[in-house]
Amino acid sequence: MAHVMMADDDDIILEVFSDAFRRAGHSVGMLTNGLEVLEALAERSADLLVLDCTMPEKTGIEVLRELRTSSRHYLLPIMMLTARNSRNDRELALNSSADLYYTKDVDPDWFVFQAEELMASKGRRMTAEPPRATTRRAQMRFC
């Protein structure tokens, strides 16, 4: 069982996706803005963070960039779940070191499956030797 933190200012999205994670046996903390994410991670660790790009206080991209420069959270698996579907938005998130990027029309159960795959691969990367001459983009999936 993993602990997932989800941040979105849309209550319906939080409910739908957190229900999918719970059905898969995971615990879920639900947050509504970027500042809450940083405060929550200062108090409790997470196995996965799911961020919306557009939130009050701090955007998902701002939170992502801050976490990727943190010695404590730089390896935390982070998925973006957003309504923003432009190529520029995807590239901005992925260039800011998001692990995966999905739009909110993705099937919640498929999203959870991809999250579990990401957590498993991140777990292996955190304990294994670094891969030779691979790029992050080759490991990413676009939906």
C-alpha cells in the first residue's frame, strides 16, 4: 500500500481519482492548492504526488520545480493530472521533471495502473545503479 498525495482545486477530480487509488488499496491525502502540498510534505512523506498544473497559491509547476531542487523530495514520483492539453504545457511540465503527464479525461483506473508502474520503477531506480546513457523522455508516456 502506498500513500498518495493528490492536489487539485477541483473537488470532483479529487474524489474520482482518490476513489480509484483507494480501490487499488492505497491511502490518499487530498489537497487543494500548491502551498498545502509543500506544507503537507514537510510533515509527512508520500510515495507519489499527483499535481494539477493550475491551482491557487502555487501552481503545480511551481511546486514541481521546488520539489525537484529539494534534497529530500527530488526523487519523489510526481504525475501531472490536468485539463491543460497543449504541447507547450506538456513540455513545460516534463522539462520541469514531472515523471508523467496526463489530462483529466484519462480513465482513473488506467491512471492508477500507470502510477503503480511509476512507483515501482522509481523504487528500483532509487536502489539500483543509474542507467547508462538513457534519457528521461524515453521512459515517459504521453496520453
